[in-house]
Amino acid sequence: MATRYNDNTPAWKEQRLTEDVFEHSAAKMREHGMSDMAIAQFKRLYDVWRTEESSSWIREDTVEPLVGVPSFHDVYETINHDKAVDAFAKTAFLKLNGGLGTSMGLDCAKSLLPVRRHKARQMRFIDIIIGQVLTARTRLGVDLPLTLMNSFRTSEDTMKVLHANKKFHQEDIPMEIVQHQEPKISAATGLPVSFPKNPGLEWCPPGHGDLFSTIWESGLLDTLEAHGFKYLFISNSDNLGARPSRTLAQHFENTGAPFMIEVAKRTPADRKGGHIVRDKATGRLMLREMSQVHPDDKADAQDIDKHPYFNTNSIWIRIDALKSKLAACDGVLPLPVIRNKKTVDPTDPTSEPVIQLETAMGAAVTLFDGATCVCVDRMRFLPVKTTDDLFIMRSDRFHLTDQYEMEDGNYIFPDVRLDARYYKNIHDFDAHFPYGVPSLAAANSVNINGDWTFGRDVILFGDAQLPNTEEPSYVPNGEYVGPQGIEPDDWV
């Protein structure tokens, strides 16, 4: 079928029949020692981006809302928890750990960011994850291997932590697989971007959907099967709620499904996130990211009553089913391509515009007949994407238990908005809270405008807010901050 072009189509795309622009990217990848699998994976993303612009939309009239998903509580009542250890013993644990946390100004793996103290020790994401694994191994007598999918930027620092932990040992199952990397593409030319000032910024990861080709190339599935494992539980390293669960392991086994996604009920704060729908044509589940929503469909897609469930990015997969699917696709699953428009230096909006081509792990759900979902509570979805999230995680709303569970009373958190000019970067954030973040136990919402540094033992309550004073300001020790800002000391 002939492709139509409009006046907005870059000229280089019209030349694709006479010039294989992708070969420039392939050559660059070969020069950097990347595997044929990495190149094949990227070629598929590139070809889809180059030739199938319209295929990125998942239109509202082609899908049905997902309804009637069983809840964790319903599942819990049906499980024989002693027997559930058997299913759990056949489960391996994989954490996506490729992110640097650049949105918070980090230059190391986000999992190395301190979250909170536990028995006088500063605990990072990775420390808590290791604690969760060791707790499960000890309490339930299971092997529970942990594998991290690192990126070329996170591997070295993270593996130092694992090797330095005297309690964590793992011999037969790899502790890491390293995801692929790909060139950032110039939005103007379709060629791999050049940035001599910092050549490392010429590369990016291909999204967490790259997990599948990385797993295939690594041979991890064969290794797990050889050691008797049947199920793989995968989640993000910055989601400390996604702990290993014998209840969900047994439920997944009971369903007989090849693929299960943990979903949660959407709130207004989740209306712009990826959500699960059902394809009318095939009856299969689909993950629809907001980047795949046509502008005419946004009102429907953001209607949390119509589409009540969002994707937590925690999934359960039968190892044999995944092996079979990957074998049929030569290791490259046909996942929808996400086109991210950025600049080559993400901290400099004036640098060259680029396209980063990605896929989402959860999108694989549509490739499996009989895939299912389970609705979990917020206690299993505690992501930290920004310093606003970290503010809550470090507060007195949470208690880190001896089982390494981030525990809260109701997991309904205040809406936090910190002035990005002064709190977005983690180093600035820490400087503004030298004694730790204030108490949030009595806060309904938090809105801090301007440059405020906080003293010791500050308490936020109600709809706490601080105005922009146009100069650096200080909240003294022990003050209360509420709807009127710093509360006056005098009685009226």
C-alpha cells in the first residue's frame, strides 16, 4: 500500500525507498560492540516509527473497558496459604533497575537513593529489595532468586552493592542481565544524533519492553527452568510495594494464565497513566499508554469511572509460555512503539531535538491468550518517580518493618506539590530538609511555593501551604504549617 505524505512529513522519510537511513544507526551500534539481537530489536522499533505513524493510536471505539477484576482481598480468602509456599517456591524475582533517576538530578542508579532509616541504618531502594528477598527466603524456606535488569549506566554501581552484602548469596541464577541500548535519533534527519560534548548522551535504553529480548539473549529462562522455576515475577525497583507474594504466586498458578498484570484502581491523580483495556477485535487485554491515545479520545481515556484500572507495571509470567512466544518471534516481541520526543541533553531544552523509541513491558499482555489481571491495593504500588513522591516516602507516614515492608495506616497519601525550582533536584531537596522531611501525619495536602528550608520537627497539617516570598525563607524548629502557612504563636 502506498504511503501518503503531507507537508509536515520530514523529507528524509520520503527518501526511505532509495536510502536505508537505519543503516547509519546499525553501523554505530556495531562500532560500539552491540549484539545482533540489540540491532534487530532497534530495527523493528525504527521501522515501525518510520512507516507506521497511524499504528500508534489505540482508538476508543476499538476497545472495551476492563471491568470485574478480582481483588487481592477476594483472592486472599480463597488461598490455602500453607500450600501457597509450593507455588512461591517455583517463582523467580526480577527487578527492572535500569533507571538513573535523571528526573531528580541523579547520576547513579535510582535504586541507590536513600529512602529512609531502619534501626539507625540508611536504607536505599536496593537495600530494602534485598531485605525483602532475604526475609522471604528465611521465613518461607524458598530459594527466591533475585535478578536485576540493569542498564549500561546502572550495572557497575548496583552490582557492587549486591556483592558487598554479606547476607545475600546466589550461585546458580544470574544476579543481573544488562538491557540493550540504542542511539537517540535526530528528529530532523532520522540519523543517529551526534553530541561530541557528551557522547554518552547519544544513547538511551529502549524502554522496559526491551526486557524480553534481553532475557532471551541472556539465556535466563533456560537457566531458571533447569533449576525448577516455572514463574517469573517482574516489577520496578522504585516500587517498594511490589514485594514477593506467595498469595499472588498461588493465585497466578490457580488461574492457569500465561500472563498476569497487577492493576490498581485509578484515582484523579492516575488519570494520565497507562491503563488496561480489552481489544474488541481479539478479546485480548491491551495496555494503552496516554501517548497511544488519539487527541479526540483523551476525555474517554482519562475517565476513571469508564476505565477504572491502571497498570502498576508488576507482572507475572509463565516461563514456558514466554519462552514459546519469544522463540516464535526470534526474541523480538512485536510490541507497540512509543515515540518519546526529547532533547539530546535532557537538562538543556535548547539542545538538538531527538526521538527515543521505546516499548512497554506490560504491552506484551496482548500477545497472550488467556492473560488476566488482579486488582491490588496501594500497599503494592508505592512508586517514587519524583521528589514529591520521595517526600512522602521519607515522612512519618511510613514505617519500614523488620520484614522490609513499607507500612502505612491506609495508603491514602496527601497531594504533595513542591516548587520544582528548589526541590526537583535531589541535592537541592536534601539541602532544604537538612533534618529530614516534616511530619505529614495530619496533612491532607502540601503546597510549597518558593525557596523554603525546614528546621527540625516541623509539623504539616490540613492543607498545608507556604507562599513564595521571593527570597530564601526558613521554617523554624517545631513550627506548625497549615492552611495559613506558618501558624502564629499568639492567641486571638
